[in-house]
Amino acid sequence: MTNFNDFGLAEPILRALAEEKYETPTPIQAQTIPAAMKGRDIVGIAQTGTGKTASFALPILNHIVNYRMRPSQKAARVLVLSPTRELSGQIADSFRTYGRHIRPLTVELAIGGVPINRQSRGMARGAEVLVATPGRLLDLVQQRSVVLDQVEILVLDEADRMLDMGFIRDIRKIVQMLPQKRQTLFFSATMPKEITQLAESMLKDPERVSVTPESTTVERIAQRVILTEKSAKPGLLVEVIKSETIDRVLVFTRTKHGADKVVRQLESSGLPAAAIHGNKSQNQRERVLAQFRDGSLRILIATDIAARGIDVDGITHVVNYDLPNIPESYVHRIGRTARAGRDGVAISFCDHEENGFLRDIERTIRIKIPSEDRRTGRSAGRSEPAPHHHANGRNGGGNRRGGNGQNRGRNGGQGHGQGHGEQRPQRAKGHGGNANGGHQNGQRNGGRPATAAAGGHHGGGEDIGGMKFMQRGPNRPRNHAPR
């Protein structure tokens, strides 16, 4: 398909697309829309910025036009689940944009951070499209403000991020409330084993659509790494922002506290900036995003979770102030630039404790990122970190995924592992009773390096959303789904 007119979409939809100057479908749209219009279940593997939202919104709107009916009270004909408030809001806006000439069209949004009573009132008469985050949707169901037994089409967007954020258990609860007879459209940028199993449990004879290799990076992004000490990062960020030709720059930190700290450091250097993360209210987040979109704010600091829904075409640079401890997150981060056919720049700061993260990223994206050594008192080239710097090495059970830092050592007594996520650490009992192994302390946010007592074996598992994930040592390759 080389033109949106070739799909056989209803006239009101084509009129809206013409007004938005949509002419040529993207690869994900060209492959997904015809199959979805036939009622097929879809498994779509697509990176951010590929036009994924239109690939499911357009056939859904076409279904609504062709089969007009008034939704029942508190019910929705279409349910779209996404991991973050920002992404959910953008999906709802896309449905309203593409369906502006379909009247009446009711699109409701159910997300946290805003009064739930307002959303209950919005669903009182029912909705044709309900876009929701899993937690808020379950709250509304528990209040009996939403019923899910009349959903005709289910969309699960960014399923891999749902997994990372611990939403899989909530998703399974939601799916159990839906009719067995429905169409399901399932999208994910990566397909790890757990996501593959979830898709298999939800879909029937799905059409598989993949427009890019899993976990690869956009070719138009110029990537580079600056090797530096942790203490030099604030000054290095100021230098990069002042020396680069920047329209808008998105800076990623690992924690909410770190994002706020970077904002203060930049403002002390005369560079106005703002942060977006989970501790900000929804109104604050929306106001900052609006300023970033219209260009009145050039520098936005964000954590991975908050930035998931940022869809701004004018981002020229992405800076990884802290390298992510999950390689796929690197792909999602830098995918915020080089959108809409433009070029982009991704610059990553890497201190000594993050060398392991950098190796994992390069293994995942299958390239070696050009690096510049700015460390003092070091010879050029990358140094290998000492084994005890790896929080998930074979001598301990730390948690590289971040999150709650829960850790179990196979032969260890009691493990204290703290990840780099945004939640507070928890304590977990080890299995077995080797007196010499397992005790480990990992400090959050790149404090003192984690150390492990002699005799511990490689780490045990991490529980996310009720599933068991095995940790891996620094030299153990990452498992990928079959290609």
C-alpha cells in the first residue's frame, strides 16, 4: 500500500488524514492496517516513532464507522491499555484527531494523577474508545464505574514496558474480565520470553508484523559515548548543551531525585530546565510537556517511565546522563530523536561503574558505539570494571533491572540488593544457608560499589508481575526471543 486511499478506509477518516497531511503509510501501517481491518489478531513489533498508533487507531475507527451502535452504560467497545499517563493521553488525542469527522465519537481517558470521580462520570454513559493505564482501570472496575464484558477490540501497546513496570499481573486480571470473542492487537518494541508467553495466551492465530529487527537503533541517530567520572557529569552536561547545536534536548536520569538534581545544576549554570517524573502531578507534567513541544522549554530532564509517552518531533538530542541498566531502555530513549525523517544525536555519559551497562547495550544493538575518554589520570580506551562493581555478578544477587531491588542468592544467607530504579529497596531472604556467601550491599544511584562475600554463586531471580526472571553475570550473554 502506497497511499492511505488504498486501504478502503471510511470517508470521514480519509478526510481527517488529508487535513493532517498524511499521504504515504509507514511500514508498520502498511502491514498492520489491512490485516486489522479483516478482523485478524495482530502481534506487532515496532519501535517508537514508527507510526504505530495510527496503525491500530485507523482500522478501529473504521470498524466503529461501519458498525455504529451506542455503547452501554459504563461499557466500552474498544479498550486500549498503555503503560504511562503521557502515552495514554497521546493515544486518546490521536483517536480524536483521526475521528474528528465521526459524530458522535466518545473517547474517554482513564489515568492516574487526576480525580477518579471525573473519569467515573465520563464513563457513566459508556464510551466507544477507552484508553487507560492498567492500575486506574482496575480502580474504576472495583468502584463499578466501568464494565469490560462488552469490549470488541483490545489493544495492548508497549507490552515490554508493561512488563518492566510490573503491570503484567494487572493485565492478566483485566483480560479475564473481557469477552472471549474479541479482536486483540498486541504491540511491543521487543519480544522477550515473558512477553511472547503473554501474547500466546491472549491472541488467536495472530498475524505477526515486524518492521525493524528487535532492539536495534535508528540509523539516522549519530551515537557516541563520553567516558567520564561520576563527579564530572554535571559540568560535562553543561558543556555539551552549550557546545552542541540544540533545538530541544531530552536528558535521561535513572531516578526521580537525580532528575531534580540535574535541573538545579543546570539552572545554576544559567540553563533553564524542567523535570518530568512520577512525583510530579499530572497538571505539572502536562504543563512541562506543552512548553517542551512549543519550544519555550529547550531542556527536559526525565526518567524512563515518565518519558515513555513523550512524542515530540523536534527533539534534536538525547543525552543519557545515567546509562540505563536495561539495554532495551537505551533503544527506547534514543528513539525520541530522529523522528519524522529527521536526523538526531544521542550522547551517553559512562562512568566506571556503568561499563557493564555499556557492554550490554552494545551487545544488544550489535554495534560498538564510538567513545571519547574524558577521564582524568586514565589512558585512552575503555577500562574493564572490577568484578565487585557488578551488582548482578556471579558473587552476589543484586538487581540490574532497578525497581524494588529485591534479591535472592542461591547459597547466600540474607541478601540486601538495591537497584537503580525509582522504588525503595526491599529485603529478601536467601535460599540455602552457605555461611560465606550471599551477603551483599548495593547502594542506589551509583554510590559505593556493591561488594559480595566469597563463596556466593550467581544471583537468583527477580519477581516482576508474578513472574520469575533469572539474573545473569557480567559475562553471561543476554537471551533474546527466537528471530
